[in-house]
Amino acid sequence: MKKLTLFIAGLLGLAACKESAGPSAGSGAPGVKIGLITDVGGRGDQSFNDSALRGLEMWAAGKKYTATGYQPLPDAEFQASITPDLKKEGIAHLSVTPIVLLSKANEDYEPNLDLLIKEKVNLTVGVGFMLENAIEATAKKRPESRFLLIDSPIVDAQNKPYQLPNVMTAVFRENESCFLAGAVAGLATKSRKVGFVGGMQIPIIRRFEAGFVAGLKVIDPELALLAKRVYTGNFDDSASGKRTALDLYNQGVDVVFHAAGAGGIGVIQAAKEQNKFAIGCDSDQAHLAPANVITSTLKHVDYAVYRAIKSVVDNKFQPGDSFLGLRDGGVGLAPITIDFPSKDAAIAKVEKLHKAVIAGQIKVPAAIDELDSWTPPKVE
């Protein structure tokens, strides 16, 4: 029954997504179809998947997704969707047609890829490292098709990265933006108790954790030692995120940073209910609780998706791996909008740390086992 439901949903999605993309402010690309497959977090996670969808639907196609299908995107909403750090990148609509398929389980990835290939899309975007095996297998079977894999290189049986001639990958240095988030948490906490809620204990999320704890350590090594770090075991259950965060807040934690996908929505709900602080992840999540979300780490999946689409539109698609950090505009930090003691001094401190990372003066740990031997640099 699940496969039948998925197939029907896929067909409905294909029908809805074939509307014309509307007037273009950039390169014209009539007939260019871009497919995108979400991971299990799906549309509405207010984070990773929604960021990828923004890059395709709002930026490249100039479309607004609604319950009744795509509608033209008002220019004011388009402009508001571009964060300040990307305003200079010249993002403009590309007149492409989006075709989006949602995945409810890992078993859906390859069938969804096959559906998009039958649709003769010009590029298929796989959102998330969990699609790595499916993209690898499909790219080998269909060398004439082009793919963008977000959050992972293609790896062999020994887990060593290698390249395929029709696959572009985008990997982010999330530890760098999480480092800044850790510094914010260390400067904003009143109870001297800070928490981290991750989704699944996998290398990429441990990279988030490592960067965050390093940011605490640069403010006060004791904060890093006392930080409570827990995992929900999933990326698609907001209720588990809320339960986990409530437990932390009840232990006296007053700032929680999440890297839990849709579970992060629950973390922010808990912060709102307890009148505590949260730090969002991947997209600016301040709108979920304006009085409680101090800031959010930004992972510009939207821009990586947009750049890949533009390369197809401009006939400049180049396979291979890219690694995007603070210096490349691949990650960042949303504005700090909530007042707390010494907020202005905290913003100035974080900005100095930001510049130090970009300048190469600070190398942020990317793994938990690097933290013990890492000595925080002094940044005046």
C-alpha cells in the first residue's frame, strides 16, 4: 500500500509541477526540467529540505508551492527569501520547471530517481547524504543523466570518495557555522548550562556537534565540558525533538542548539513553552519563535542547488566535488535578534571569530575526537 500511495503522490506532484515557471529575470531556459528528491525529513521541515526546495522552486523557478499546486512567487517574497549574505550573488529566476518527489523511507529513493529519469529531467537533485547509494547506483545505470548530490561525496565500498562523470556533489563545512553558534550560546547562557540535540549519530551530525562544542570551548572551556549532548535517533519526528529538549530545559539548560531536521521544530516549540533559548539549524528559524530563537546556523543548500541549476541552464555543468564553508558562502549565521546581557559585545566577539575562521587563523575541529587536543586560539 505504501508504494501505491507513493506512486499516486508522485504522479500528483508531477502534474502540479508542470506549470510554467513564469517571467524570468535571468537566463531563459524553456523546456529545462529540474527534478528534486527530498530525504525522509520531507517538505515542511523548516530546515534542510525546505532550503533545497527554496533554491529550486522560489529562486530558480520563481514559484510558490501551495496546497493547490504552484503559484507565481510575488517579488517581495522572493527578495525576502534571500539572506543578507547572499544578496550580492545575483540570484534571479531561470525559467525552469520543478518536479519534486517526497521520500517517506529510504526504500523510496531509487524508485523516485527512476520516475524523474522517465520524466527526462535535465538535472536530478538528491537532498541529503542518505541518497548517496541510490544516486551512485542510478548514475552508473544512466550515464546520460546528470545529478547533484547534497551533503555527501560518492564513496566506494571502502568508504573512500571517488567521482562519477555525471555527478556533482556539494559538501558543507557545517562545523564552521556551528562554531559560531557555540560561541553565541556560550555568551548568551545565564545558567551556564547549554545543550545540543542531534538527530542520528552519524559523522555529519557529529561534525555539527564538534563545531558547536568548539565554539563553547573558545568562550569558556568549562562550558564545553558541562554541555549536555543528546540524540533523538531520527530526523523526521518533531515530537521526539520536543521531548528531548524539554528534558534538557528541566535540567536547567537555558540554550539548546539542534541539528535534528524536523525534530528541531519540536526543540523550538519546547523553548517557546519553557521561555528558554534555542538556536536553529540550516535555515533561519527565528520565525518559528521570534522571542526564543537567538540565531540559526545557515547551510546554504538553497544556493548550492541554485548554482547547479544555473550551470545546467548555462550549459556549464561540471561534475565533481565542492566543499563549501564560511569563506565560500556555503554556511553562515543568521542575525542575532534577541536581547540578552552584553548582546552588542557578543555580536562583536562572534564577528571577530567569523573573520578569524575565514582568514585561516582558526581551524575548527570537524570531529569529536579532535576536541580534546584542540586549543582554542585567543581572538581579541
